[in-house]
Amino acid sequence: MKDKYDVVVVGAGPAGSYAAATAASQCDVLLIEKRQEIGDPVRCAEGVSKGALSKFLQPQKEWIANKVTGARIFAPDGTLLEVSEELAGPEVGYVLERKIFDRDLAKRAAKAGADVTVRTRAVGVIKEDGFVRGVKVRHLGEPLEIRASVVIAADGVESQLARWAGINTTLRPSDLESCAQYLMTNADIKEDYCDFYLGSESPGGYAWAFPKGPQEGNIGMGVLASKLAGKHSIDYLNAFVERHFPDAQPVELHLGGVPVSKPVRKTVDDGLMLVGDAAHHVDPITGGGIINALEGGRLAGEVAVQAVRAQDASLKVLKHYEEGWRASFGKKLERNYKIKDIFVNLSDAELNKLIRSIEGLPLEEMSVAGIVKRLISSNPRLLVGLRHLF
């Protein structure tokens, strides 16, 4: 590592690596990761849309654990709704090997010209005259200061880098999912569908089973932090597994938090941009964020290049990043947050009624918008708060 770069990216998840790769072909870029292995531990169910991913990257066979043809949504009483892959949303199509996928994205940044380093933890920002001018890090225990024209914070939910710079990323318990996930073998999982389970088994969230191979898959659960009721998400997950997959055996366990909030109100400042989970660019309904991370990373990388070329990393220039992601996916996140706030408080009986009311919906209407419109027409009093959104 040098002590000065055009751009420093903190966090080598999909958003950070894609931002670094985008900027590195035209700027001097450093990508740092606090862990010793990029991509480990896995922080999501690993589902992503085939078409959406292909807009950013040519999928590699090494990334793909499994291909699925659709999603199945289970009501608390077992009522089943099937949705085709094309309409199931940005989390259905491929089940990835995120450890390989994330590392390949970091390699892509390195091949584009970025310096990449692990075991390098950001511990502060360099701020002068109101501008973020770089980051303070500990690399293998050694304190260093690295100056940069632009800093991109991709350091995850409740970004510390943003806090040090004066941007509030604190989440309310009602806007944070506490998640637990097993990779399980000997699991009776349908190989060509991603399954979602609704109801009080996962208060305020849902459980999932994503197939990764014969009798193998990710089985996990997200529970809204405000509804944990003195328990942990792993407690809810263990009860779910015992009921639905009694013969399955865990080979990995991952725990973490996922923002299900509105995007961070302010994702740019003088010298700084927030991307990915740090910007809360996660779908509040599904908790998925890979595609938004890639799109946000691309936009941040492009705006960073503009700032370096203009020798101006002020808010006036960097605001083009915020304008870009709000135009691309910001309205959808705001809308889905309002939908989430209504659905997380429905009882099992109400969820059963809703799912039964859309059985037989024509396939071409099986999108989030199509389903919600049908729900509103079938249950006007229950979902009156959603009418203005559609």
C-alpha cells in the first residue's frame, strides 16, 4: 500500500469491489477488507436474478451452485403460491457460491488496476476543512494513514465510516432483521425452487430454503429485531428446522443483521460516498441487495472518476451518485418499505387469507406489483394503506 490514492474503497463486498473495478481503469484505487478472506463469512441466502446479474457481469459457472425456475411462497397454513423465475424478483434465478463470487469481484478490481489488501481495518477518517480526505487503518496491527481524493464506504450495515464522517446510519429495531442461516445437508429441499415461508414462525420476517445441490441448501430466517421477544434469531431458526427439515444436518452457520429500512437519507458528503448495505440499499421486503449493490457500486465508481478528473470531490460533484441511484432504484425501495411496514404486522390468519385470495392469479401478473394490486382488490379494508402506491 501507498499512503496516497485517488480513491479508497472500504469493504470488499459486491458494492465495494464493483466500485473499485469501475474506477480503477482510470484512477489510482485502493480496496481494503478487514477480514482475512474476502467473501467469508457469507452474509445472505445467495439468491440472485439471472437476467439482473447478466446486466453487470458475465456469469461464471464457478459462481453458480444451482439454477432455479421459480419461487414458492408458503402461507402459515401451508397454502402454496408459485411464481415464475422471471417475475419472482431480483433474488431468484441463481443460487450463488458467494465466497467464490465475492472473491472474483475483488480479483476483477485488481485486474482493472486496483491495489487490494486484506486484514486492513478502517479505524477512523481523515477530515480537514469539512472534507473527508482519507482513512485511518490498521494493517496487520500496524497503524497507517491513507489519503485519498474520494473515499467510498462499503463497510456494511450501520457503517462506521459514515458515522465517523458525521452521517447517521443508525437503524431502529423495527428496521433491522436479525438473521441466522445454516448450510444444511440431508435436507428435503426442492431443487428447482427457492422457498419462502411466511408467518409467526419468523416474526416480522420470513424463513427460506434455497437449494444448492441434491439434498443441500441454505435454510435461514430473518426476524425483525423489534419482534425478537427476548430470543435470538437462531432460536427461531432451530424451531423452524425441527418442524420442516427434521433430518437435515448443518455444516455451516452464519449470523448477521440486514437493514430493511428506507435508504440512508444522505449517502454523499464532501469526499465521501456510501454504497451497498452502508447506504441501506437493501430491498425492505426481501432483504436482498446484490443487484442494488452492483448498480450503486457502478454509479459510485463512475462519479469518483469524474471527481478525480475535475479535481473536485465536493458534495456538488458527488451528489450525481445520489441522484443516480435514487433514479435507478430509490423509488422502488421507498415503496417497498411502505409495503413492508404493513405486512410485518399481519397475523397468521390474515396472511392465510391474503395468500388464498391470490391463488389462481394469472402467471403474467405474478410480480410484486401484480400480487399487491390483487391483494388490495381482494382485501380492501385490510390493505387500505397500500392503495395510493399503486
